[in-house]
Amino acid sequence: MADGTKAMHLREALDDCERKHPLLAIGAVNALAAHVAAEAGFDALWVSGLEVSAASGLPDANVLGPRDLSDVVASLGRVTELPVVVDIDNAGGSGRTAERFAYDLMRAGAAAVCVEDSAYPKCNSFAAHRAQSLADLDLLREQVGRIRKVAGDGLVVVARTEALIAGEDMATAMARAEAYAEAGADAVLIHSKDATGDQARAIGRAWSHGVPLVSVPTAFPDLSAAELGEAGFRLCIYANQLSRAALAGMRTAARQFRRGGSFRSTVAGSLAEVGDLMRVGEPEALSCL
């Protein structure tokens, strides 16, 4: 079982009010992405429900279980010591399933979990084909408490409210976030899909609780990490950008091959060296190419 050291260090970093810049986490769906993230100097990794679902050919709709996520966490730990924050969505919609997620993921090496108040079965926050709805506030409070009971201080618990995504007002979102902080969450995430970033700034101004704020700026990429830090956020999670970059790169390489009949690197579509790929799993490996 994990010794909780990564969770302790992550919690200390989140609680450090003297930090000049927010912690930066990036989505890593596999060891390749984790390797890139570590090279680039990110502070933490995010295991995204959307990324893992898409990589498995599954909808982002509570189809993943603890084993699916634990396998990803274990693979990331093979290539980096960065703390891993796992998106467990609504943790299966019950207190007992939240316990299962927490126990299995802590054993796999996760440093933190993020649990949200979407109703079961969830839909993606940015889905246009389904409407987001909220679970009862007391359910997420129970889930936070059960995770804390199972994990103690061995997991950082991020409580996420989808209130603004579901069309509720700022007062409702704040009330939910405060309730989750009082229930024992180490940090809170008030999710927003406002593309201007104004709502994110308003969240920072309105939040007066001592528990750290977390942002997932997917919908407002023009708001920099430095600006989010100034607004009051202590952790910024870039949830799926590496998978989106990989998808775009794979399409470019495949189209280039179909046009030219080879995989020669060009300005429009360059490939990493074979040896670079080999060294992710075996750092001492050499390639003859």
C-alpha cells in the first residue's frame, strides 16, 4: 500500500499560501504522456475520466471502474514520481462505491482523488447531447467522509461541484463548495464552462474559505496559469490537452502517409525517434534507427 508521502507533499504544496505560482497538473492517460509531462516540468498528473474512456473506446458516462483507473495510475508510476490526481467522477453514485475507489486507487499509488456532485449516471461537463444534473448535496458530503475514513491522510480529496455547469447560480455553487470543504475536502473545484474566464475570476473573488481552490481551465484557455494564480487558484489542471495534441498529431501523420506513401518527418508532421519511444519503458534502451 502507498505510504501517503506523495499525498502529504501535495497537501503541503496546496496549503502553501506563499507560493507565487499555482501548481500545474496535466492529463496523462498513459506512461508516454506521463514521461512528456515530467520532462516539461509539470507538478502533478491528472488521470481524466474522459481521456481514459476515450482511449478505451468507451463513453464518459460512469462506465470506468476502479480497476481501469488503478491500472493507469500504476503505469504512470513506472516512469515518474509525480503525484497523481485521479478523476473519479461521481465515484459510482454512492458512499460505498466511493470507498472502493479510494481504497483501490490509494493502493495503486494515487496521491489524490477528485469526486464531483454530478448525478449518476454522469455525462461529460461539456456534452451538448445530454443535460448535466446534480446529485443531492448530502451524497457528496457522505462520499467525502467515506473517502476520508478509508484513506485518512493517504489521499488528498478534491471535491468538485458541477453546479455552474448544470445552470445553477454562483450562490448555489459557493454553498455546495463550502459544504464539501466542511465535510473534510482538502481542496474544492467549482467547474465552469464560461469561455471568457470571467466566471473563474468571480469564483476566486468570492471564495473566502481557507480550503484551496482548484481550476480546470478547459473552456477558457486564454486565461494563463499566472492569471489564475492571481485570481486565487492554487492548482490548475490541464485535463486533456496532451490527448488532444496526440490525436491531432496522429491524424496529421496518417494523412501525410496517405498522401505521400511514407512516414518521413516533415515540418508539417514530425515523428519522435524510435529510440525515444523505446526509452520511455526502458531508459537504457538504444535504437539502431
